[in-house]
Amino acid sequence: MVGKLDEYLRFNETALNLRAQRQQLIASNIANADTPNFKSRDFDFNSALQGALSRSANAASPTELVKTTQAHLNASATESVGGAPLLYRNIAQGNVDGNTVDMDVERNQFTDNSVRYEAGLTLISAQIKSMLAALQG
């Protein structure tokens, strides 16, 4: 029973987690807009979502490092989100200091991601309401 509920909510839960990670990444880009030689980063959301959904919950990620003792910190061999690699944004207009953050692009991406995150919350809320209605009816 619990497995079916998990499967029912898994897609939207995974999408929301990836949206939250993307929001942090975009916020980091904005925060470093004045940092010399900072390179703006992002990831392909669709690839990350497909990778996260296709990966089994019990299977270790192919980029996950093996720990020889429990005291070691968790780390991954490559920077990725949901199996999709972190990419550098294409430079629209370079700066003299080597910074590639374009504030207009970052603000637009931040807003777009926020709206999509809110839509995901609305979908999960609707799913939960429909489950409650089915249980009460």
C-alpha cells in the first residue's frame, strides 16, 4: 500500500527536489555576479528528471564513490544533479573580469523555475486532496 502511494507521488516529488536544487544553483549564480572569473552554472532539467526517475532507489549511482569506513564523508566523482552533469552557461556577453553571469538571464531563469516549482506544489496538493477524497468517499 505504501509503495503504491510512493509511486503515485514520486514524479512530482522528484521534480520538486530537482527544482529546489536548480533554484539554489541559480541563486548561487546571482550571488556571485560580481566575483571575478566566476562561471555561471546550470543543468538540463529534463535530462536530470529522466535520470532521477530511471535510477532505482536501491541502486548506487555510477558516479558514487565507495567509502572504506563509515567516518568518510559522502561525495560524488563528478558534479551532477539527477544524473545530468552541471554545465556552464553559454556566454552571451563576456566581462573583463572573466565573470560569465548575465543578470537578465539569471533573473529570468530564477523566475521561470520559481513558477514551475509553485505549479509542482499545486499538483502535489491536488494529488493529496484527491487521495483524501477517495479515502473519505
